[in-house]
Amino acid sequence: MREDRGRFAGVRDSRVLIYWPHGLGDWTHLGAIVELLEPSNRYAIARFGDDYGSIMEGNPHVLALHSGVRSPGDGAASGARHLGLDLRRLIGRSADLVLPAPLDAEAIAFAPDVLVWTDYPETEGRTAFPFHTKARNLARLLVRKERLATFDLSQPLRNTIDFAPPARTQQRLDERLAEFAAPGTRLGVLSRAGITAARKNWGDGTEARDFVDAMRREDGRWRFISMDDEDARDGVAGFRALFAGLDEPFARLYKALAARAALFVGVPAGPLHVTMARGGVPVVGLWLAHHPDWYDEPNPAAIHLVGRHVRERGFDRRLASTTKPPSLQHRLEYLDSHGVPAGVVVETARQILASS
């Protein structure tokens, strides 16, 4: 089934396999939807790419299946592109799945009788409260109206992801982290670039370097992990360079890293969305081409810096922003510049750290 044909919301007493070939941010946002789904069903979820799929490990509402493929893809390399399915032909009829090992054993053990695959449409701020975010809009399509009415959608949706990594993963990451950031240091995470659109990236790296230098001049205890593996130097280490040898899926390792972070600074990409949903880490969001009202539930430990381009395009005047109640407002600062100067990020980091 697809999300847009009106059938899935009526499915009950079934074993549902969610095929979810989407990015880490989309996996994270799904964590706020699965609790809303029909409770008489049982749910499992899969994609080719355990780097992302591991974010759902331990979720009480959905069973994460493992593909055995670490890097995200569509399964073509295993001869099973999109499980042998065509999204356009999912119209509620029976279908045969192509399941390579080890996904075959896990899927057969779960024994699904319904599969749902959504292309997860982008709303770009055009849907009104309470369906103003990409995830909430999808919930409108997947959940019966009567059931949605039982939830207080004027409050932030609770994310059901288990953000606690396995103890062994945490221990291994801590041991490797100690080689770079000894006990007593303050650990920051930088995510300057995403993989979907270059226009949302934080410049060419110059501002990020200036930010790190300013933070370390102010307090020499700061160490930073770059999610982009850029500019490895004194006080900065790349995530992949530091942790690649641990041989564990990315999302599982990131949970362990977030447990040690004292600050996150980044653009709207997977690490930002995970950190926002997790809570407990001061966040400075950098928005140069999109608007936070389109995606994340509000986080009291986050301040979002929004570049001038966003207002020039009128993104702040779309329904997602203008129809929200105060209970769902983000902490925003609109800038007069198209970019985000390092000095502004430093000042915002000071503010959020002081109040957290």
C-alpha cells in the first residue's frame, strides 16, 4: 500500500512491514509518528542501509529489521531494488517481495501480511497546523481521523526512538573518544553540510573554522567532532576518521556520541534532526534555505538562526509558520545576512549554554 490512496489508515489486526528508503532525518521524524499508528497492528521497518535503520533499534512500537547492507541504497546491488516493488503499482493488491539475506530471515520471522511504502512527500510549509510539518502531514494520511482526534496535537509529539545506545557501543566509542577528548573537556558536534542540497550548507567551512577558534579561545577545554570530516586540526576531529574502526552502523554510533555532547551546531541534516528529537543537548540550528517550522518538533534547548534568504522567499509566511499555536513555536532568530556569521553562532551558543 501507499500513503496516498486512503487504504492504509483502515488496516487493523495486521502485521505491517514499513519499507522506508529515506534519509536519517526522515527516520528520526518517523519516530514521532509510529505511536500514532493503529495499535491493533504490529509493525516492522526495513531499508537497505543499516547506517540509518539502526536509529530504530529498541523502539517499542516498531521492530527494526537488518538488511546486512551498511550504506544506504535501494537494494539494486543485491538484485532486489526496492524489494522488487514499484511504488506506482502499490494499489492494495498482493505482491511478491524480493528479500536477500539476511533481510529474508528477519522478514520471514516477522511474517508480514501488509507492506506500506510512502514516498514521504515534502510539504515545504504549505500545510496548516496541526499537520504543518512533513511528519505530521504524513500522519494525517496514515492514521484514522478518529484516532488522531484522541491526541493533543497542540503539544510537541513525543519521539519514541530509544536514544540510549547499547552499553558495548557506548564503551567502545568512549574509549576511542578519550584519545581525542580527554575527561574534563567539553565536546561539541559540528554538522556544516547535508547530502540533499548544497544551498543549505554553512558556507565553505571558513565560518565553521572561525567559530571553533573563537570557542576554543574562550575556553580551551572545547573539542569538536566534525560530521563532515573537514579540517581535522588541533581541537577538531572528523567523525569517520575517529570512529570508522568501530565497525558499527552510523546511527547507533551517533546515539553514543550525542550522549557525550555538550553542544551541537549544524544545518538541517540527519545529525541535527536526531539531536533535536533526542533532547538534552544544547542546539544551534543553522537554516539557510529551509525553515524549521517545516520539519522538527520544538526543543526548548535549541535556538535556530535563520538566514535572510528564507524570509526573502516568504517561507516564514507559509501556513506551517502562521497557523501554529505558541505551544509549538521554535526559538528563532532571523538574520539580516544570507549566511550565518561565526560571531553570531558564538553568541548564540553562549546564550543556549547559559540557559541549559
